[in-house]
Amino acid sequence: MNSYRVIFGLVATVSLLGCGDDNDDTIIPGEGVNVILAENFANVENGQLPEGWDLVTNLGEAYVKDGYLYIDGTVDNYTATAVELPQELSGYGNYKVTVNFTIPEANNSSRWAGFKYRILGSDPYYQMAIRQAATSNNGTELAARYQNEWTILDTSAFNQDIDPEQIYTVEIITHGDRVQQKLNGQILHDNAILPVMGNIGFQAAGSVLKIQDVKITEQTETLPKLEQIYSVDEPETEVAMAPSVIGTDFSSLDSLNYFNGSNAYLKLDSSLGVYSQDGEYLSSLEQLLAAELSIIPVLELANDVALDKLTEVLESYKAVDLTFVSTEHTQLTELRARNGNIRSAMKVLAEDVGSDISAWHGLVSRVTASKSRIVVLPQSEVTTELMDYLQRRLLTVWVEHDGVSSMASLLTTGAHGLVTAHTDVLAELMGKFPSNSLIRKPLIIGHRGVPSLVPENTLEGAIKALELGVDGNEYDVYLSADNHVVVMHDTTVDRTTDGTGKVEEMTLEELRALSILDLDGVTPTAMKVPTLAEFFEEFKGEDMTHFLEIKSSNPLIVDEIAKLTEEYDVADQLIVITFNEQQTQRMAEIMPTIPVGLLTSHSEGRDSEATLLQMLKKVQPLSTTYNPSYANLSEETIGIAKHRGMTLWPWTYRNKEDQNKHYAMGIHGLTTDYAQCPVTRWCLYRCLLRI
């Protein structure tokens, strides 16, 4: 086998022979490429590390064997075994790191191998982490390590799980305050980072990282500009989760920056000209996207807009932070098919709203099928019952002022956004509210029922939670070996029943033969493993929403859920949530009219706009709500997300103080173990409501 080693050398043309195989491949960097380091381990003695490479955390082992570098971190799932490259690399900050690798072993699917860069001492540093289960929602990560704590800046799913027998290529490209992380050429993370210099290293936690070769070159070219996020203001107010103010009265492009609000409602004609609602020409779309704005554009599409040309312009500006509105759901569907990075809103005419749940369900179905999360309603059609129904179905509701009613009547609709030409009057009104005023009730979702009182994921627990006043019940589903949708949280029955075995390897009869354990985790009860059909039958017509979490990765479970939904006629009560992005895509194919929420962990980036960008890049292509772990969710992030029509449904509250705090903040919905908390009986709502 041929070998190479190049360390810290400026080369014009260099042949680097042998990339860990016997094909005598030749790598020839372009003229003037500065190859900082190249290593394929062929000349490294078995059991050793290359010269200058250090084992910096040694819980496990790191060694070369038969031309491969192995970092064995299986000894500990959380403290990584790490190797760092020669310290001379610390003098670089702009580089491209290319590593051919695989993960031959992992203790479990959540353990990872990591590629560290910009290392400054023990920390801070950045890392690309990869799990064997790379198709999971967090199969790959961009993380920052600072003061011995992790901050997850971005997560993404790769297109396949890591095969221990296959070699994959990681590329990490850094320049200035930018980084791109790629796997087999697929850009998985494209982010802003701190513009510092630092070393490079590799590590494994609960896994084995096997590296075939490493190449590091100096990166002289800047990376493409990141997508633009608009910085916006809102009127001073003490209203909790105050509605976004969406203005309509503009006379010029420059005037967009001088009003009290966060969004500008404009019109886009067939030639991509931008107009005010009154028909005044403001600019071309290109001029709008190139302008430095402190407002989010909302563009109502003319029926004859050329969608291909529109998509071309959007792609050239990497536009993600604007909203398109149409009365035609097919137009929005076609636009989203061409450009999934933008968001859309469906405008509903008064005659199409209807006055009962049947009509409202049809409205939700059309909006959801258009891949929109926002619905724009005329004020004349808004009722308390309609707003409650739409918000239970995870829609963001914007209400258009009728031009006649008072601003107070518009504000107290409980809408997430208010469309008006009279933004100054509305801003003045919003400034008069006392602290913690709520204009809509946050929804309470029982987590697996009420597990603090009744065993989780049981029909009995869901019934008890509804008695306590929840707006919805969340529970988890798998597909049994004989294709029944059953309710269970874990992949096995071991923890919650008196049996053992994997849920999806057991028949319904075998599952029903088990007894659910009591809250002590030991004593069998008379409760049995329930089916989804039982939940649908029990709660049919009740004032309760099913928040159905798909735990299974089996795509056929969506087909079975669709059959049951039709059989029991409960589509108007159903929400589906999942961590699995593939299942969200499957839902869009099989059940396109059912709202979907993306469950995800959440961490705050170096600033709120960077955090928001990652949130938008997660949910806008999938057209889902954002359902994060709540612990790291900042009030600032919640505040700027709402102006994009994004609703947030955090989980899981096991601390009553945190639950009450976020309830008072006006969060859209809280998933909790404590459905018996007085908040669910509207106590806090009634005490804080000041309108």
C-alpha cells in the first residue's frame, strides 16, 4: 500500500499516493494549495499514534492498526476519548478538514464520533458529531463546547445510517465566522461561528471511530453568505406573547423601516413588482430582497405570478425569512414544491370560513395541504370558538382589521398577528396593558395522560387528564408485529409492563396479555396495553385533541394511522408529532391535511438570530410546528419566532414553577406531567387576563 505524509507545506503540485486502498489513486491539489497536513497512517507502527498526535483524554484507547487510526471511546458514553493533531495547527483558523472514516461500533444509537476544530486548549471548540443512526433527527450535529458545557447549534439527518463496513467522507470548511459541515458531499450544517484560530482533533463517546486518512488544506476562499434574517421591532407592551403587528400602509421602499410593527403586508404582481395594499409601486422584488430592512416582508401573490421566475430570484438571494400569501391553496402548494425554504400563508375569504366545525375542519385541511402554517382571516368572521379550534389545530392565525371596528376588538380576538393600516393606534393601545396580560389561553397537553397520578400511556390516564381539564392528550405509538397501532413509549415493554420484549416484535394478542405496572414500577395493575383505536373511540367528539407521537421508524405506521383516522372519523381532533423527519415527510404524502409538529431538542446559539435561522431551516421545509425541549428556550427566541408565524409547543414540564412561568409568558402549548396543576383549570389565565 502506498503512503503519504505532508505536514505544514506550501505546494504547487503535490502527488499524495494511496488513500487507504490498493488502487494507487493520486490526489493532486490545485496549484498554490497549501496542504497543511496529510496522513494515511501507513507508516505508523501498530499500537502507536503519528508523531505529534496526542491522546488528550484517555478513558479509552487510541492507536493505529493496519493503516487505520482507531479511537475507542466505548468505555464511557459521555466523556469522550480524544486525540488532537500537532499543536502547530493551532496557528490556523481557515482550513478544510477532509476525513475518510466509519463508525464500526457504538454502545447505543445516541452515542457519537466527533470531529473537533478551532480547539483553544481544553475548550472552547467546535465539533461535528455523527451517530451510527445518522438518519435520526439529530443524526449529525454542529456543537460548541464552552466551559465544560455543550451548546448544540444545529442538528440534521443524513440520508443513510452509518454502515460499519462502508467508508464515509467528512468535510469541515471554516473561514472567518463561517463553517460548512458536509458528509459525503451533502451540506448538513451551514452556520456562523466565532472567527478564531485553533487546533483539530477527533474523539468518540460510547463508540469507536475508525479513520482511514486525514487531509487538511488552508481555506483561502470565503464561504457563501448566510441567509438573511430580518431584525424587527414591536410596540412596547406588557401583553404576554403579544400578537405581531402587520402593517399595510406604505408609500415607498424606505417607508417600510418607519412604522410600529414587525411585518409589512405587500403585494407581488406577475412581473415581480412589489406594491402597497393601496396599489402604490414600491420596488422590484430584487430591490426588496437587497434592501437593508428592519421588517419582515409579507407578499400576497397575484394569481398569474410566474412561480419558476419567482423561485429563481428567491434562490439567488437565499431568501428564507419572508412570507407568501395567496387565496389559492394550489398556488402555495406549487410554490412550496419549487422552494421549500420559504413560508406561506393562506388568505381565506369571508364566504369560505363557515360557521361550524365541519367547515372549519375543511379550512384547516386546505391550509395544511397547501403546506402553510398561517391562515389570514377577515375580522368579520372571527369568533371565540373558531379561534380556539384553529389554534388547537396548530395554525397561526392572522386577522385583518375591517377598518371599522375598534383596535381593542381586533386585539382581543386572541390572534397571533394583526393586519392593519392603523399601526400607531394599535401600538398605543398595546402600551396600556399591565404586566402579564394574556389575550389567549396557552393550551395544556397531558404528557402520556397524567403520569404523576396514573400509569403513563394508558386509556385510564388519558381519561383522568381530560377530567382535569387538558386541551389535548399526548401519547406514543408503535406498530405491532401484526400491524396494529399500539400505545407505548419505549421500544420494549420491559419498563412499564410485567413482560419483556420489543413492542414491534410482539403481536397484539401478546401485548394485550401483559399488565401495566403501577406507579411504583413493580406492581401489576388491571390496565392493559391500549390500541390507538381505543383512544379514537373513547374520545370521539370530546373537546380534546389527540397529540399522537410516532415513535416507530416503520413507514407503514402512517398508513395504519390513516386507516384508523378515516374509520373513526377523528381527523378534526388529530395532530401528529414526531422526532423522525422521514415520518413527517411520510405524513405529507399519506395524510397531507393533518397538522404535524417536529419534536426536537433546543439550544441557543451565539445570538438569537442565529438560533432563529436554524429553527426556520428545520421547520419551514417540512411545514411543521416547532416542538422543542423547553429547558434552554429563551424568551427572546420565542418572541422573534412568533413574528414568522411559528408556534412553539415545548415539552416536557416536570417542574411546576417552570410550567407556570411559561404559561404566564403566553407560550402556545405546554406538554406536562402535571395535568392536575391549577393552571389547567384556567386559574392563572383568569387572574392575569386584563382586557
